[in-house]
Amino acid sequence: MTQFARGSSSGARQPVQFVKGIGPRRASALAEAGIDTLLDLFLYVPRAYLDRTSVRTVAQVRSSMANPLPGLAEGPKGVPGSGEGIDAGVDVRRADTIVGRVRSFRAIGAGRVSRFVLVLADETGSLQCVWFGGVQYWRHAFHVGETLAVSGQPSLYRGTLQLVHPAVDRISPRAATPDDPDPGVDWGKRLTTGTIVPVYPSSQELARVGLDSAGFRRVLHEAVSEHLGAVVDPLPPDLKARRNLIPLPDALRLVHFPQSAGDVGPALRRLKYDEFFRFQMLLALKRRWVREDLHGISFAVESRRARTLVDGLPFQLTAAQKRVIREIASDMASPRPMNRLLQGDVGSGKTVVALIAMLVAVDNGYQAVFMAPTEILAEQHYRTLTTLARGIPVNIRLLVGARSTAVRRDVLEDIRRGSANIVVGTHAVFEKDVEFARLGFVVIDEQHRFGVLQRAALRGKGESPDVLVMTATPIPRSLSLTIFGDLDTSLLNELPGGRRPITTVLRDERQREDVFGFLREQVQAGRQAYIVYPLIEDSESVDLKAAVAHFEELRAGAFKGFRVGLLHGRLPSDEKDRTMTSFQRGELDILVATTVIEVGIDVPNATVMVIENAERFGLAQLHQLRGRVGRGAQQSYCILLTSRGVAGKALRGAKADPDEAQRAARRLATMVGTTDGFAIAEEDLRIRGPGDYFGTRQSGLPAFHVADVIADGAILEEAREDAFALVERDPHLRSAEHRALADDVRSRFRDAVDLLAAG
């Protein structure tokens, strides 16, 4: 394992409690927000900036509305009000800003027509701030006499100057608190004209202890003034010079208290680079450790079982499959453990490739594991693998939680003896009583659903087994450089020959009978079809009842006389097996299902996929479901059924909007517009953001607080290039110029460094 050179501990690691103005009560609230040390506080960056250089009086705003002049609200060139020099990714509010004291406020009207009106006054006049809705909240949100900065688009209503739903920032605090007995208003006064004011994210818990945006400005002013000298810049001088990065202390000072428009961009760029660079250092160190220090298995890649499988396939392997098999075989022949990511769109043939590799391991006297994230997927993969391997002397066993005691005991004994050649399983494989005789090859399907600790536990079941990570969810490059940045990558970018592009259409619920008529025509022509209903975790029991009820309704109504089957996750395993086998054999015309069919179902004769309530599905899930059809030579169709409103928005071209209906419309419009899995993945990432793209975050790895893997892709590329080059030159960070960096990586990510071998 890599041993770093020792450096001195930075004073920036001291507890945040000892910063003047914080104390134990605020420190406790900050700890809940993940701020434990002085450095954590420095890295709590503003969410936006209030451009106070263009603050205007009430009289000036009223005059500009009566006599509008071009560019009046923009501010002069070269100052922050003009936006000149501010990084495009920085949120700087440029609407009219008026600073004044609260003169009065009241609620007017009742019910849905109620509104809350606050009168704000400065030395030149007054205006009204108006909010429609949330009256009960707003009536307790303000105090007469406090100073506010309000920003928005001014309007005149019956001669009265108004800002409707303005953004509000407190410039003076509401009142003294035990932690801050004399807050005063001097801090607010010194952040007036000529200054860019940082606006910090807060919460109810933080605000209760005086840490709203204004409170953060005060404590950060103290921290920057008194403690910034404790920050050690870990980056070597030559790297900073090559990338034109400002020193870390300067970046921290300027991100909190910029003096000009040009300060914020370079400060944020340095902090973003640092976040990416540290993470890429971990990946580079891990890859170096696996390749140079860890001894693995050198397999003989000529395999009788694998040859039998390939010769017996009812189709020819694609050129992409052959290329990927060669890449995997090269890794397996090496004495170093394989760590490879296999990306392939729906239907590209990943499972066959994985089985070929596992059979190579079996022919070398080793066992293989095929890991799936859920029992349903594990069962589907087990069926697929046993079907593909029919006639080949290989013992494939299924290990999931929902097995009888006798069956589980038999499988465990098979694994312990080594007579179980391939084990298909879920998290049950991690349990202590699962003992492999000779584990040599691991396949992890849909790997992003497994945490790092789980992958480390699986590696511990064998002696540095080769690992093949597979995903049918195409991963945008920005995320592949983070989540899987330590893995070699193979890409299946070719579908089997003879397949036609799937036609995808959007229909609203009023057209359901037309859709069902089309489906009947397809079945009468000898084809098969799926009808999928949503199954959402938060309302699983309700959704399941709805799916079962729809099945009964369809079987007795629209598809009376047709052979209709039902498949969902709550069915017993043997019943699921019988239903799927019947559908695969053509004994069922239509399969009504929940998302249990999302992965691993291959019925070439199925040509129609109808997805009910399509707006309730994620984009990746919709793409996976669509991939269940289009697997034969016949033209296939995916029909997305949704509400009239969502369908209309999608057809018109929904824009980026926080509204869920707009997001759903964007998902559906994307599905209709392309079948390219990578294009869909990029759009899915834009819609959901990186934090939600993979569901839960990988255990033990750092989150990005400042950087954004989507917007800051160019910085990520630079940081990755620099980190990998540095580790190549100095893998143990022992040179004098890297001592501070070694100390920084160790102190920040101690747990992650311990997990470098996790897989």
C-alpha cells in the first residue's frame, strides 16, 4: 500500500468552535452542516453574490421607470454591475437593488387572494414589496426597523412603486443573540456601494443560532482576518504556474470578499481545481497501487468452455464484442489484477462477453461471481446465463436472500467445495458464511449501486481476483472520470446486425384506445408486447395494486381473447420463472409488468413496449425499458403514455425548469428525439445533476462542494491530467515539493486512502 511522506499538520484543521463569534452552540449547528474545522468554514463558499455596486435609491428607480435610458441598470463598464469579468458560472444578481429599513408590513385579503405587503423606505422615498401566497410565513419573517436589501424587477401599480416577489437579504440582523450580544449594523454599512456581497446558503437550524447569510459574513470576516495565515497551499509551484492558478489563501479570501468583478472567477477556479485534483490523486494512487504493487492471477486465456459457447451461439459476435473480449483477455493474461469498466448500451451483448470471461476463469480452476444489485435482477441474470451455457459443463448457482434454508445450505456448501463454478448473487454474497474455495473473477453489474466498502468486501473473498464492472447506463465522460476514473474502459458501441432503430412516440391518455388498437394489430400479426406500469418505492403497495387491477381490467376488456400474463416483484420466484418462460416461448401475447423487466429480458419477437404514466419514470429507466424491444429483425415501437399537460409540454419542447412537470416533459422529449444511450445519459445528467445521477453516493469517497462535474468538465480534465502525471513521477509523494500535498491528501481523505484497494 502506498505510504506517503510525512508533512506538518496544518493549523487550518483546528476546530471551528474556537473562531471568534462561533462558540459551542454555533459549532454544534455547523457540525450538523458538515463544518467541523476552520478549513471547512473557509470552503463554505457563497451560493451567489449581491452586486451592491449598482444599488440604487427609491428615487433613482422611480426616475428610471419614468425616463428609461439604455443600459441605466447595467452599471458603468469595468465595475461589477456591468458583469464584466465575472465568470459565467457565478451567480451574480444584477436586478435593481434597493437598501432600506422596514417601515411597516401587513397581510391583505384572505384565502387564495391574500397577499403580504411590506413597505421599505430609504432617505429618498418608499416602495412596496409584495408576495402572493405564504402570508403566514412572511408575517413572522420581518421586524420593523431592520435593514433589508431587496432585488427584483420594479413595476408601477396604480402609481405605487413595487417589487413583486423580490429576493431579500438581511443587511442587519434581527436582534442580539447569546452568541452575538452586540451585532450592530456596522457590518452591513461597510458592504454598501462599491462592494460585492457574498450570499451564503443557510438552514432553519443555522439561522436559529444567528448563522443566516449575514451571520456567515460576520464569522467569515473574522476567520479570514485572523486565521487565513494558517492555510497551507499544498500545490507545487510549477503546477500552479502551468495552470495559472492563484495561491490558495488568496482564493479563499477573494471567494468570500471579492474586491472587484474579476476576483470571483479565478478564486472559484482554484477551489474547483483543488477538489477535482485531490479526488483524481486518490484514483491515480489506487491505479498505481493495483498495477505496480498488487499481485493477481495470470490466466491461460485459451478456454475450451468459452469456445464451445461461442460456436453454439445462434448469432455472430459483433466486431465490438470481439474487440472487448481481446481487451479483457489481455488483462486476464497479465499477472496484475484487472480493473475494467465495460460500458454498453441496451442490447449490445455485455452478458455474453462476461460469460466468456467467466468460463476462461473456470477453465483455469477458479470460481467466478456475477453480482447484481437486486434479487430480481440476479434471478434474471441467472436465467440468462443458464440458458446461454446450456450443454456446457459448468455449474451455475444462484445465491440470494429469499431462499429456503435447505437450498441456501446446499449452495453455500457448493461454493465452499469449489463445485459451484459460477455464482450469481446479490449482497448475500458479502455475508461471512459465504466462503469461496478459489475465487478468481468478479463481474459487478450496474456497479454504481454498490458502495466502495461492499466492493472491498467482495475482493476479500478471493486473492486479488480480476474485476469486470458492467453498466448498461451509459456514463457521461465527466462522471466516468470521477466515479470510475481508476478503471480501464471498454466500450460496446455496436448492436447486433439486422436490428432496426426503435420508433418512439408520445401519446396522451386520451389516445389510449388508439394505442391499444395498434397493439392488438401487432399481436394479431404474430408479435408480442409489453405494457409497463410504474412501481415507485414511496407508494409501492398502492402502485402494485394498481398494476394488478389494470391487468385484470385489460384481460377482461381491451385484450379479451388474448393471452395476457402478469409479472411483478412480489410474485414467488417459481411463478415469475413460469411467467417469463411462457412469454419467451410465445405462450403469452402480452405481458403486463412493473419495472422488473427493466434489465435482462430478451424476447426477439416482442415488438411493442407501452409505458403507462411515463412521466413517473426516470430517463435512464425509460431507455432501459425501451431496450426490451427491438431485439429481432422486425420493426419495434415504444409508446409513451402520459397526461395531456405533460405530453403537450414535451411536444412543444420543454425548457429547463425546476417544475417537475417540466422535467418530466424534458425526459419524454429526449426519449422521442434519440435512441443514443450516451446522448440520453448526458441529458439525464443535466436534468438531475450529478448528485442524483447514481442515486446514493459512493461510500467513503469525497463529495464535491464547490466544483460541478457537468459545468466544470474542462477543469476536471486538467486536474486529472496533472494528478496522474504527478503520481507517475512521484508515486509516494516523497519529494520535498510534494510534502504538503501528501499531508493534505492524508489528513483530508484518510478513510478514502485506506479504501484504495476497494475495487
